[in-house]
Amino acid sequence: MVMWRGFLCGFVVAAVLTSAAVYGLNRLDRAYPPPLKNAAIVSQEVLDADGKLLRAFATPDGRWRLHTTQAEVDPQFVKMLIAYEDQRFFDHSGVDFQALGRAGWQLLTNGRIVSGASTLSMQVARLIEPRTDRSLSAKLLQILRAWQIERRLSKSDIIDIYLNIAPYGGNLEGVRAASLAWFGKEPRRLDTAQAALLVSLPQLPEKRRPDRFPEAAKQARERVLQRLAVSHVVGEGEAARAAIASIPTKRRDLPSYAPHLAQAARTKFPQSVEIRSTLRFPIQSELETLAKHAGQKLGDKVSVAIVMADSRTGEILADVGSSDFLDTSRRGWVEMSRAVRSPGSTLKPFIYGLAFENGLIAQETIIEDRPADFSGYRPRNFDMQYQGDVSIRQALQLSLNVPAVRLLDAVSPAALMVRFRRASVQMTLPKAEAPGLAIALGGAGLSLVDLVQLYASLANGGQPIKLGDGVRNTPQVLDVDPLFSKSAVWNITDVLSGVLPPLGMKQRGIAYKTGTSYGYRDAWSVGFDGRYVIGVWAGRADNGSVPGLAGYVSAAPILFEAFTKSGVAITPFPPAPSGTSRLAYNDLPANQRRFSVTSSGLLSASRREASPQIVYPPEGARIELSSQSGELSPLVLKLQGGRAPFRWLANGKPLPEPARRRSSEWKPEGQGFSTLTVIDADGRASSVRVFVE
């Protein structure tokens, strides 16, 4: 009986002490939780559309610590890590007492540390709360922290923290930063030698740095491979092969692509760990290399910017802001893809587009290229030569200045600006000046991104689209009328696709235009296929002159090479819209055979007479017509001003006969948008766009 009482008393005392210990530990755990927030501090990353790293930024204390998880790391590496560092990781609660007892016995019998007893949980505890001393109290704190960590986190979470904060020498922390720095690749696929090296480095990261102590790194890797548990993971034969692999002796730079966009992303989303853009890593990296080499080839202080966009989605696929972000001689920090510069002749296709849409011209219409005076404005061609009578097709392909100004004078600069605003592009004009004829030759300001956005409307069949890179703005198909009619877009594309490629280049199946600003300050080239648009700018960021710089000889070769290096297959152009074709000169209507202007730049009739204006139907009207036997009833057309006879056109197709009356009739072929144009005897025109229903 006495024995049972003693046993019961002992049991009660033990239970009380255990409860007190548990209570005390719980109080201690709540009062002094482990500083897990230290492990949450990681580098900010800017990613491409597929999640590939474009650029990372160091943590506030200057460390490269890239976020990763087990799912993003080679499974063999994780198995080797556990086999080498903590074989009973999944069986203990933070402390491996068996390993602790073994290590203590070895210390007593050998007088030195033979093997460690730190579990992965204890190593995580040491890393999130580093201490300089290796005292008994420090070890006890590690044990306590490991127990606390195991109470809060799953085994998988603990592995993830280790993968993010393990030291790898210098300011490298985490297996992902280490893999990129030592092997130049993400840790998703590591060979056995690479995995073994990454397992071995965190024990003595500074003394085993491969770039400084390659022999020490190699010996550490061999110890990992020789560990019996690791050999069971990889196999003895594979371990032997991995042991003879070379050690990387140079630390690589981490990816640093799209620096201008990355800086903008960091400013806009300062709290985001990962910021995804619309860029494509393979395209961005190739075009950055191209821009760097092209800038060096063009001369000192010359920078190059390249932008590539998908006209169907509005996504910017590549955005190269300068030849070299770190090149101070070229002012590489200046983002020239968004700098406002004179666009030279690159806006001419849009002037021709208005003239095509209004029925003023066809591709084979004859226009004069001779000296002209437009109320004191006397444009001259780039080569100071004049071609005389040329076709519209030749005038645009040769980028002749006088014909472009003649057409802009006819369609009006204000009308051109309306179309630009429709494409969500705002030109920068000289202060207190209305848009003038100088716009045709670059007398306004645009950025390369703006220019690519304009040309994206052409590649998108005339439908305006707002470009976005996922950082500064979101791509958006604009709910507005088309920039031009499909017929006008096809004519522009057909003409520009016939421009000869630069010397030494092969035809790529693209339509393109070049431009050069006054004083040889900017060289441009913009090209597109049935889907993609690439724009190129070359010049000095300080707006200095570069003798010999020109769109055709400087920027166009870069454009053609950019299409090749992008790796994107050329998308064919769509076929000509129904009823649209390139008519020979003799097949043109009489009023389209020659654009009617005189050498003075004025229309052949006196401009004092009022120009023709369509008064019905008004611009943007929705007209409901009755239908009989499947055909729509005729629509009455009315105009004011102008000089008879009048030629009416519907969607670029002339109505049967010219009329001297200021009213006419048109029978639509079907429902939908239509463009109506009237041209008077002096060649002056007026157009409206209506919707027939």
C-alpha cells in the first residue's frame, strides 16, 4: 500500500511539473515569438508575361534574396539537402535528440566537434535570428526557436524558408539567387554536381565561395556526394560522375533586363514582391542585345530604342529604352522609347490614309512633286531634288515631302489630329500654335511608343488600340470608330509593303516607313505585318546632331534585324476588302487621275469660294432605311458650297455619274458603317461617316 502511495505521489508531482513546464513554455512562446518576419523580406522582382525573371532589386540591406518554394526547385536537390543536413527531418519536432547525443559524445571523446547536430529547423532559427557567439546559451536559444517554429509551421513551410534565406556567399541568399549567380539558370533543373554544390555552400558560405576558393568548394561538394545517405539518393555511379564536374569560378550578374520599365514598376508598386509585365523575355533579351550593338555601330553617344507590340491584344512585347542603361556616354538612363521627339516623315502614311478614305486619290493618281509655296511655307525634299509628276504610290514610297504637304493641305491638319486623338495619341505642338502643314514633315512631337500605337491601328485593320505593358497602363481596345476605312488601310499597307528593304537586307513581308528629323537628330523606322509592330528610334539622348543619321540607312536595318531576332513568325496581311484593288491609271475615274493642284500649292480654282460641305447625312449619323425585297431604299445626299460638277463616292467607290445639282441619291449595299465623300470640280472634298441600319 505504501508503495502504491509513493508511486501515485510521484506521478502527481511529475504531472504537475510537466504541466507547469508546458504552461511556462506556452507563456514563453507567446511572450517571445520567433522573428519569422525576417524571413519574409525578399527581393522585389519584375517578371515577363510567362513569369520569367526580367529584373530583381536587392533587399533594403543590399542582399539578393529571391522568393522561391519547393515546387520551383529541383526535387533531387531537396532530397539531397535533407539526406545531408537532417535525415530525420520529418520525424522530429525541431530537435534531433539522437543526433544531439551523438554530437555530444563525440565532443567528449575527441575533444573537438566531429559532427553537428543542428536540424534544418535549428538552422532556420539561427538564420532568422543571427548571433555572433557560439555559446551554450546560443545553442539553447536555437533549440527553443526550432521548437517554436515547428509549432507554427509545417515541414514544407520550414523547407521553403531555408530555401529562401540560406547563405551562399557575399550578398547571395537563397537557392534561387545562388543558382542564377553560379550557374546562370533557375533551380528548377539542376544536375547532380550543381545540386551537391548548393547543398554544401551554406555551412561555410564565405570560405567556400567558388569564385574565391574553388578548391574548398570542390572538396565540400565531394563530402556531400560521399555521404552515404546522399549516395542512396543519387546513386554511386552518378555521385562519381558529379565529383569530376568543374566548379564555376565566376559569379554571374543576375538578370537585369528592361531596366527602365523595371524602375517604373518599382515606383508604381513599391509593396509588391512580384510585378508581372506583358514583355516576353526571349524577345526583350534579343532586342536589348541588338540595340546595344547597333548603338555602338552608329557612333559615340548614339542611343537606340526599340518597341515591339501585338496589335491584336495591345500588349508591348519588348520595350528597349536605350542602347545600354549603364552607359553614361550615351545617357543610357534616359528612356528614349518614351521621350518626345520630332517624328520626321513617319506620319505621312496617315495623311495618305485620309486622302484615300476621302476618295481624293488612288495609288496610281498623279501628283506633282515640284517647288510649292503654301502661304509662305515652302517644303523641300530630303535630297533637295524634285521628281516632277509621280504616282501617289511612288510619292509615299519615296517619302517625297511636297506631295505629302499638298495632301495635308487638302484634308486639313485639324482632321489629321482628330484621327490621332481617335487612336488615343496626343501630339506635342509648339506653344500657342494650331496644327499646321509642318506636321507632315515632323513639325510636332511624338514618342516611339505613341508612333507604334498609331501603326498598331494599321496592323489591326484600322481599329485603334491602346498599348499597355502591364506596369504603366493596361492594353485596351478602344471603343471608337476605326482610324481609317478598311479600304484606306489596305491601300496604305499595300504601298508600304512595296518599299525596298535596306541595302543588304531581304524582304521580310512587312510594310514599313522611315523618317529623319531636321538636323539629323532622330532616325526612325516603323514596320508591321498582319499582327506585330516594331518601332525603332536612333539618335542622341541630348538632342545633338549626328551627321549622316537617317531613317533608311540607320534605323531601317535595325528594324529588319529586329523582326528576325524577335523569333516571331511573320503574319500575312489580310486580303483586300471587297471592291478594293489597285487600279491602273487608265482604269481610274477621271477625277482621280490627277490630284488637282498648281505649282503654287493652291487648288486650281479660287480658294475664296466656299469648299463643299456635306450637310446631310451629318457626321456620325445613324440612318434607318426601309427595306424592300431585301434591298435598302436610297439615301438622299445633300451638300453646300463647292463648284459643280460634283463627284460622289461611297466607301471609296464612285457613284455612276458626276452631278451638277447639290443633291444626289445613294443606295447602300448593306447595313453598317459607310464613308461618303463628295469632290467638287476643284478637287476639294468633304466626307462624313454614317451607320446605316
